[in-house]
Amino acid sequence: MRRLRCTATGRPASVHVERAPDPSPADDGVVVRVAASNLAYVDLLLLEGGYQFTPALPFTPGTVFAGEIVDAGAATDLTIGTPVAGLTVTYGAFASHVQVGSAAVARRPATVSARVAAVAVEAYGTALVALEQRARLRPGELVLVLGAGGAVGQALLDTARSMGARTIAVISSAAGAARAELLGAELVIDRSTTELRPVLRDAVPEGVDVVADPVGGALAVPALRSLASGGRYLVIGFASGSIPDLPANQILLRGRSVLGVEWGGAIRETPAGLRPVLDRVLSGISTGVLRPPQPVPIDLDQLAAMLSVGDRPGPLAPLVITTRTS
């Protein structure tokens, strides 16, 4: 097999493509020949040494993959030839083959390409867990999505819409605004030109029901202040690079709640919980209920060249890494 290896983290990272023996499945696992994997924000953080933990070097980055099962253990319910999508949860997906437990993959409908599945399942899975399991979102509620131009932000907008909720998007570019409107946002706020709190105070004086925040940073406190009584604030990530200090008095004053969303941690604690979420996301894409973006493909060698000079893709150009075995 071919795989990307990181021998030193940083920006740029020290990476190269190498050959290695094909993996074998555990008794309850599968080997997937990877057609596409997704370059996500967490992968960049790992490569740059900025994530909560650093894998032992050398390592192969990548958490999301889609392809076809080429080998299966005796105890799995999946068979060779089945198209699937899945998560490694930590790293290892930037390779032509990946070995995982069978609970880490879901059958991929024929109408969902490997590329679309790879770019969608992690972001949309995060959005589904955040809005359904953590926020208990109800139809008609109003959701403020920070970082709505990024992959998780777009998934949050789309998933909230599919659940019958209304949305407000906070973006930082004209391209982000166009995508947010396409995904049903009734109000789009450009944070680069507009102060968040005054706009929300005028537009929704009663406040929003849910804040979905994958960004952190300076927008967190004004977003918290914009929550209605009993509102829920979802802490999903810190794409800004800054962890905010949320004032406890603002949580107390109107009976608000702050809820952490760490899907990866939940999967590590309860691996069996991953496949049902993947099934929901893939089914939603297959039926057209969910509308993920079309990704931009690059191959493993192009990715290595990009990372070796410290380049980062723009948030509105979701990348999938296509792989080959030779």
C-alpha cells in the first residue's frame, strides 16, 4: 500500500509518501481500499503540532475515508466488495488501505460517491450529534452558526435546516455568504465588516435558541449574550485558535446552558455509537435531505507537496485525497 507519513510536525510539516505492506483485518475488523479521504481542520492541527495530543512519530494522518472492503475478519457482519465510509477516529486514513474495526464503517449507498462521503461524514456527523443529541433541537427553533463558511459550519446549517429549524449564519467572505444562503440561512452576517451583537439585538431581540460554535475566539461572548432564556450554547471547537472565557453570569442570568460536543471522545468511549450516526448521514445524503458541497480532489503526492511548504486550503474548497495502490 501507499501512505503519507509525517516524521516531524510543524508548519511546514515533514511528510513523504512511502510504500508499506497491506494491512490485515482483526477478527472483528475490515480492510478498506481507500478511494477518497478528507483533509479536515483537525488533520492540519495534528500535522502542525497544535492539537490536544500529538501522535508518536512517525504517523499517518487522516481520520475519514471512503472506499471498498477488500478483506474482512471472521467476526464481522460486513463482506468483501461492500462500499463503505468510515472514521479512524484519530489518524491513519491518508493511505491506499486502512484497517479498522467493523463498527467504524457504514455501508455507503450506491448514490453517494466515495468523494462526497469522505468530505461529508465527519462534518455532518459532528453536526448531527451536536444538534440532535446535545442541543435537542426542535423544529422552528433558531440556530446561530458561527464559522458558517467552514466545513462543520456548513454542515450545521444544512443539518439544522433538515431538522426544521431556522438559521443565522456568521461568515467572513462573499463565497461563504452565497453558500449559507443556499443552505437556507435567513440572515447572513459578515463578521469582517459587521459587529455581531448589535445586528443580532436588532434582528432577533428575543434571542436565539441555540448557538453552534466551532470557532471560539472573540465571537463567543457576543454570541452567548444573544441567547434567549433557556438557550443552549454548543462548544464544538476552536478553529480561531483561541479558547474563549465565557462569563458565568451570562450563563446564569437567563438559565442558559453550555454544552460540550466532542464526538471523537464519545466514539472512543462507545465505538458502537459511530455506525448509527454514519448511517444517518449517508442516508440523508442519498435521499437529498442533506446537501454537502462537491469536493476538490487532489492526490496523495499533491497533498505531500502542499504540506511540505506549509500551505493551507481555503475553507470553501473542501479537499478529498484520492489514492492509488501503486
